[in-house]
Amino acid sequence: MILVVDDDRVLTQLLRTLLEEAGYEVNVAYDGETAYEHLKNPKCKGMILDIRMPNVNGAELLMLMAAEGIDIPVIVVAGFPDFDEAEMKQFPNVKRFFHKPLYPEEVLEAVKEHARK
């Protein structure tokens, strides 16, 4: 299962459809707090994570994952120009970075490359 976490519901639905058409099971969350509950599912094999979200944001979720030893591959997306990729490199499970707008074929390729089967 791939977890898609973004407060942009249109983008989340687009990514869900893209991944499901490629044969992946997908769960979605619109904030980090809800995403954290999905991460406890042993079927979770990868995550696409937005950084800026309400409640628990993406960076906070990554810190929580590190503290709890949750080690699944993460693809980070950011919709703001001052996003610091170097900051994300402190998290070893962050495998790729994308700036919005996203190119669906690039995201799908990254999922295929990094998500656990």
C-alpha cells in the first residue's frame, strides 16, 4: 500500500488514480496526524508526502517517524519555492524530492523505484 499525504484533495485524488491504475493499493490522508495512523499499517510500503499541511506537517511527521523507527521510503513534494531539500536529507528514508506542479510520470517512476513490494 502506498500512502498519499497532501491537504490538496485534487492532487491527492490525481495521485491515487495514477497509482491505482499502475496496480498499487493506495490510502490517502489530508494531514500528518491522520497519515501517522496509516503508517502503523504493516501493508504500508511507501509514502508520498507534502511538507506544508495543517495539524502535523510533513517535516514533523518525518521527525515522528524517525523517533519511532518507522522506516518506509518517502517521496517528498513541496509547493513553495523556499523548500530546502538539504533539510530533508537528514531523514534517511526520504528518497526523492519534487516541487509542485508535479509530473505524474516522474512520481510514478519514483514510486516504482523506491516503494517496497
